[in-house]
Amino acid sequence: MKRIGILYHPMIEAAYSLAEKLEKFLGSRGVSVWLCSAWEGEKARAQVNNTDLILSIGGDGTILRAAQAVVPRPIPITGINLGKLGFMTELSVDEAMAKLPPLLAGEGWIDERAMLEAELSVPGEESLPIFYALNDVVVARGEIARVVRIEAGIDGEALTTYKADGVIVATATGSTGYSLAAGGPILHPQAKELLMLPILPHLSSAYTLVLPSTVVVKLRVRAAHQAALSIDGHINLPLSGGATVTIKHSSNRTRFLRIHPETSFYSSLEQRLKGKH
């Protein structure tokens, strides 16, 4: 590897300190390194070309931002955990210096994850961007604490109108995130299925749907008051009544470079859920 980017959590002092330490360590091995706050997405995206690996220093939220920074490029990400759960991270702080040399020598393996593609359509507006999500796409109530009415359709057929705080469409990776907190099941992270479930439904369907990877989901906001679109929890946009979000599997993937055995997801699941990482 000739060029590595390091994205760090800007509000964790230890993250920047470790980023500088790794920069010196990698530089001594002849690797070109660039550093950037994971919160400065545009700045990070401007530097990712010709980058062989992204080191993400923080927690799962930092990794979600790293995934946004590299898409659609197939640049692998290795997460160093300074957060609490770290479902997507690979290395602890103590492991980082010892495990990086074998990773650089090509001893790791690629863990490829599905992403979602969300297209927003607003009456009277054109040329809206397409969003990509590694975890989830959420259509939910805005600042007003009232349930929203969201018409849900699958492959062009009407399913139901949810009266709820919102609706989550999640990948298998996202099944251990917001979806889990809302009562959804856990899928193996390399599964291709999607999850769709309401958030605190009121007198409407409360079950989770496990959907095949080929489906196209449409969520249309019927509420007169403002709703919101959230992509991976950190891209947030207001939605007015009539706005439609079309969600499907993306041809893009997030690639993680890992060094631990593939079976470690199951062995660490209970420990991570209980915060004993």
C-alpha cells in the first residue's frame, strides 16, 4: 500500500492523537498518509482518489462517515474502535500498531457489505441527489412530536400506510443499529436482505418485514406537518407532504479490510450488545 487516509472523530481527543501516531508509524514505512476529520466529508472526498486504504478512528458513526466519503470508489476501510459498541470496527487501540503491518503486507481479507440507494422526489423540484447508506434510510417525524403518515409500497404495489414516529429501511449491517433499537431482528452482516419496520407505530402495522435484495421500496409522506429524511443518522433533510423516497439496493458496496477470523461476528455479538467489547 502506497497511500492511506486516516479519518478521525474530531470530538475525541484520543482519536486525533492516535491518528498522528499512526501517521508517523506509516510514514516511517514509506507510506504516504493524509489526515482528515470524519465530519469534514467534502474535504475527505477531495483526497480519496488513489488511496489504497482508509483507517477510521472512532466508533461505528465514524465508519459510516468514512463509507460516505469513499463511495462509489471500492476503497477498503479498517476501523479502530474508540467508541462503545464498534460492530463495524476491526481493531482495538491496543491492537492497532501490532495488526497494521500484517494488513499492509496483504494478510487481511475483504468483508463486503451491501449498501442502500435512496432517491428523493419532491413535487416541483428537480435534480435532487441520490444518497447512499451503509446502515439505514429513515423517514420520520420532524421537530413536531406527532406521528407521521407514511404510505409504503413495494415493487409498485401498495403495502400499508404507517401511522408512526417513522419507518426504517435497513441493511443487514444496519440491523444492529437503529433497527435493533426499534425492535428489529439481527441479520448476519453479509446477508443481502433488507429490513423495513415502523418506529413506535400507533394503531397500524407493527411487524418487521424481511425483504429480498431485489425489491424497490417507496415511502411517501402524507403528513401536513414536516417530516425528515435521515441517511445513516448523519445526513438529515426536511421532508414536506408529498415527498417520496425510493429505496433499493445499490450497485456500490462498502468494503472492510479485516484481520480477525470471519467467524468472530457470532463470538463477539453478545459481548458487543452488552458493551463488554
